[in-house]
Amino acid sequence: MPHATITWPQGDEFLELSGYVSMRHLLLEGVFGSIDGLNLPCQVSSDVEIENATYNGWLHSHFISSVIVFSSKGSCSLECTYWSVFTAPIGEIIGCRTNCPGSWHDSRVAEGIYDKLEHKTPDGYRIVADAAFPTGHGRIAGKICVPLKAGEDLPQDLAQRKYVLRLSRAILSYRQTAEWGMRELQGSFGRLRIPLGIEDMEKRADLIESCFRLHNLRTRLVGINQIRNVYVPTWREGDSGRVWEGFEDILFSDQRKHDRVRTFHVQEEWY
């Protein structure tokens, strides 16, 4: 089915996709998607080698790992003025590698994605990831951008330091789209929350791939997605200036004081 395909962008599609991102995040030039890893629970094999391969020491359980790239393609078909002006990512899957052992690190699972970045992605275009993915690798240098981590050195020049911090914050903000995409997959397809079979590898691969393709089918034909559910009601409440200039305060003013995750990311006031 054409609407269920998972295809990497080609030609002018990179410019179109990156345009949707820069419309919301002015500093993210050339960004056309986000990438993240997905760990799905699986049964425990009686085979010692398979049991060891699927065991994730960080999560202390058995998993099947996948890496997924979500696009930033937007939609203007919704009945909302601000949606048609400020098009947001809706999270089509444009690339993935699935059905890998849970003991593998995300950066290793993503090897197939690196090939697409190297050979099928024009210079100047990139995807956003977290710190688990490499950024300085020779083949893909400049093709993956990640936010700053606590402890990283910052420029001594004040203006340049502020720019780097703003850029990191924009990357961190856009990377949330990958988290929503993962949540949408697991929330929509309850079968993925039940431990996957461990004996039949091909059947397991077909099940995972079917869910990914159904995700794209629903995204393209129905338009149901987490980002729409979060942003559209807010856009309808006030004018564009209030939404975009005071966006953070509108949604998270009360929650930020209790935000534990924020402490793990570099903040300008630290310096």
C-alpha cells in the first residue's frame, strides 16, 4: 500500500522537510527528522546465547531493539489557523532498523541509518538525536546533531556561548518529537507491550514491521498524532504572539519547578 511505505526522502523533499522544522526552530537549519531507539520486551529464550543477546544490562530485562527515524513532514488539512501557518512535525517513519538483539547499543543498531545518511542524504542536511548516537564519525560528520551534555566545554566568548546554548535548547526541544513518535507506536499497538516471541525471528520481524507501516498509514490518511493533540488546543486559545513568544510559560509554568529531567541538561544560568 503506497500510504504504508517507509521511504527515505529524495531530492527536494529534504528542503521541504527541513523547512517545517526551521519554521518552529529558527536555529535548526537543514534538520529534516529525529532518531531514537525503541526497546520492546521479549520472551526469555532457553538458548543461552540468545538469552544473553537479548538481555539489556541497563534496563535489567530482555528486549528486542529497533532504531526509528521520524520525519518532520507537516499537514495543513486541520481546521486550525495556526496549524496552517506554523506547520508542525507529524512523525512519519522514514527509516528504521528493527528486530535487533536488546543487548546492542542504539548506536550499533543504527548502522543501516548511517549508510542512508552517508549515501542518500545531501550535504547540509541532518537529523537530531540524543547523546547515544555519534556525531563526529568520519562517514556521517555533520549529519547528526545532539544537545549539549552537562560538563561539556563552552566557548569563552559570551555571545557565542549564548548561541551554543540556544542551539542546544532548540535541538532538545525538537528531539521530543521522536519521544512522541515512540509513545504513539506503543500506545496505538498494544501487541508491542506484550513480550514478543523469541523463537520465530521472521514472524517477530513481520509483526514489528506491520506496526510501523500501519503507523504511517494512519498518520497519512487519518492524521491522528500526539503532536496535534498537544499543540492544536493551545493554538486555539490565543493569538500567535502569545503562543509563540510565551510558549514555555503557557504550558509548563507550574511543572517546571518540579522538573527533574531539566537538571540533566546544560542551562545558561549555570554559567
